Amino acid sequence: MIPIQTFANGTDWADACATLLVDTLGQALTETGRATFAGSGGSTPSPIYARMAEADLDWSRTAVTLIDERYVPETSPDSNAALLKRTLLTGPAAAATFVPLYHAEVTVDRAAARAAQTLAPHGRLDAVLLGMGEDGHICSMFPHSPTLKTLLSPALKPTVLGVPKGRDGLAPSLERLSINLPYLMQARRVVLALTGTAKRDVFEREAIGDPAIQPIAALIAAKVPLDVLWTEKA
């Protein structure tokens, strides 16, 4: 079982998440002269992004992308890119280069192929911020999705894949784009930021599951450099 770092309050939790991510980006900048960060959408990471945005980093040599994205343009309220630009790419961090996953194409699979080509020149992901849904999904690796096993295959090269809309009421409600497990396997550090008792219980259950179909178990089986940080209420 991966140890869970527990914090008494959301302030300390967000500070610790941001510190781990910023320190990792700083290490990459020192060692290679460049760094790449991949963030998640949703409301949970907003306080983490606010702290990262003010970090004393050479953001001009830092690329910022997403772990997944809904297949919608930035003008949509569902866009993770729009969220990231509002919360992270401000202040000093506005100097970073944003690498979107969304591209307007005929199909989500064509858009994913283009996203993969755009992201590839930036190399490995240095620091990654993950969230987790109460169904155990990370990125857009949803239970029962026809793309799940491919996204979780450790034998593939790092890439971006299209994720179809769920059928019969299953998630996701919109087509999506998602990085795959090998991108996480090659990262310097992956921070999984969790809040609430329900998600802690889900993590502990999923961690001992089947790596072929349960993303948390796949992270552990693939020895992803994972830090799990939890607080009851952010």
C-alpha cells in the first residue's frame, strides 16, 4: 500500500502539494534547462494552483499541459484549459508555455493524435497533479470505458488517446482526451491530491484492485513515482 500523507486542514494540504510540484519542476529546470507540468481539472486543485502560480520558477522555460481534457473548446464552461488559465497561468506563471490537448478535428481520435504530436516534443512530464473521482477514475480512465485497458497498458509509448462518451448513463458525459499510463510512469513525480473520507476509502479499496482495469492499482503496479496527499476538507 502506498502511504497516505494526512493533513489536518486544507491550507497545509494545498501548501504541501504545491511545494512538492514546484520543487520537482525546479529540479528539472536545474538539471535539463526545461520543465513540463501536467495538471488536472475540477475544483479540487484550484488552491494548489494559486500557490504554484506565485512560485519563484523560471516559468518562461516551463511547459504546462493537462492530464486530460473534455473535447470542447476553451470557450466552453467545461474546458479544463480555461480553468487552468484562470487558476495557474496567472502572475509569474503566465510566462509558461501552455500546451493544449484540445484541437478542433473531425473526431476525438484525430484530435488525440494531434495532441500527442504536439505534446511529444516536450518530452517526459516532470511534475503531475492528479485528482481521483469517487468511481476511482484518474485522468479520463473511467470504469467500463472501451479505452480503459489501452490507457492502462504499461507496454505502450506515452501518448494521448480519445475517450468516447459513456453509454447508458455511464461516465464520461462528454468525449474526452487523456494521457496514458506510460506518461505517468516516466514522470519525475506524480502527486495525487485527495479530499474527503469517501475518496480516501475509494483509494484504499482501488489500491488493492486489478491493475488491468483499476487505475489506482495500475499506478502502483507500474511503480509510478506517486505521492498521495489527503485532507478531510480542503
